[in-house]
Amino acid sequence: MSENKTKPTQANVANYFAGIKDDIRRKDCETLARLMTKVTKEKPRMWGTSIVGFGSHRYKYESGREGETCLVGFSSRKSDISIYGLRSARDHAALLSQLGKHKTGKGCLYIRTMSDVDPKVLERLIAGSVAEKRI
């Protein structure tokens, strides 16, 4: 089986934030990091070169493939902030309907800015997902 490419690294999270040129995006990522730290009780850590992750989670697919990833995390991308690991919350669909302006992909939630979403709903999504993975 192939090994995961995205692993925890020793890269500095503050340096990652400092490299985000857009002031609003950088502040949004810092806000999101504080929120995820509050919910997970974990310090942010770089996973690969561009994902700020919190905690870790072992997974196993029906195919037998298994690995480790962050409980939740995010990455500043070209047009959006990609947020990872939120699909596990039991009330995921209901919370997404209350979240505000966002898009979803196969495993990600995409937001343009933090001001587009309700931070309390986002916090509930994070908390619900983390709780399910820590069972």
C-alpha cells in the first residue's frame, strides 16, 4: 500500500501564516486556527507544506487502506480556504444549511472569508466532527 504524502512536519505555522500575502485571508486563517485550537484542545501543526492541522486521527477504509490524518485542518488556497475533516459531525447536513456562504467538495468545505459564515455554526461542525472521531 502506498504511504500518505501529507504527514505532520516540523514546519512553523506562524511562518505559513506570514507567507499569506492577503491581510484579510491571513487574519481569517489565524482566526480559524484559534477556533480549531479552542475546540480540539490541540496546537496547530503543519501537515505537509500547506495544511494547518490539529490533532491526529487513524482511519481505515472498507478497501483496507488505512492511515493517519489530522482531526481537522485547513489550507489557504488560491481562491478559498479549504477546511478538512468536518464531514463526521452527526448533524453535518443541518449545520451546513445554517453555515452561510460556502461550497463543498468530496471531503472539503470551502469558504472565501470567515465573514461569509456563522462562526458558532462552524464551531459546532468542528466540535461534532472531532467528537465522532475521538469515540
